[in-house]
Amino acid sequence: MGEMLVYCFAVVLLTGGFLAFFYTPGNQMVAYNGSYTPLRGIPMSVAHNSILHISFEVRGGLLIRQLHHNSAILLVLGVIVWAFLGRFRWALAVLCLALPAVLAGYGPPTISSPAPPWADCPPPGGTACTC
């Protein structure tokens, strides 16, 4: 059981790193002009637009998204089962630390949720951030 959780954690880290290269956070509204024709011209946030770009235009993007999602769910469920079996006495503490991370990464920022203060900061080596 513990080995499966380690593998799930590794998959979540690797797929999350891959997805982070293509994800663009933001609340600005743009018109979709990607390859999925039923949504062309529909206004949406930059974040949602980048998710659709990952799903439809990045090679293997949808598969990576599904791997990330399913392994994250399996990781949380595995920690819960491990805690109930009593195999790991700190499993409840790990679960309590993991739940805020799960909730924070559950959905992309949209127009209803403000962008984090560090989203507009310049890259390292740029001018000072006034966040």
C-alpha cells in the first residue's frame, strides 16, 4: 500500500510539472480561438483557455491531465485507507496537510476568484515586485 502511494505521489509531481509548463493563470477574459470549433468565439478566462489548449492542442495533454487527476484522487483515497487500517500512525496528519493542497489546486482561477498577489510579479531578475 505504501509503495503504491509513493508511485501515485511521483505521478502527481511529474504530471503537475508537465502541466505547469503549459498553464497560464489569469482572470482576463479572452475569446477562444483554439482547435475545438464548438467553443470558438466564446469568451472565457485565460486560465480556462490554457486548459483547453492543454487538452486539445498539446500532444498527450489530455492524457497527462487525466493521469494527474486520477492519481491525485487515488493518492488521497490511499492515505485515507492507510489511516483507517492503522498502518501509518501519521497518516491522519499527512491527510490534514494534503487536503488544503488538494482544495487549493482543485480548480483554476476564473473570473469569480481573484488572482493571487504574486501572479503579476515580474520574473526573477526583473524589477522589484510591489505585491
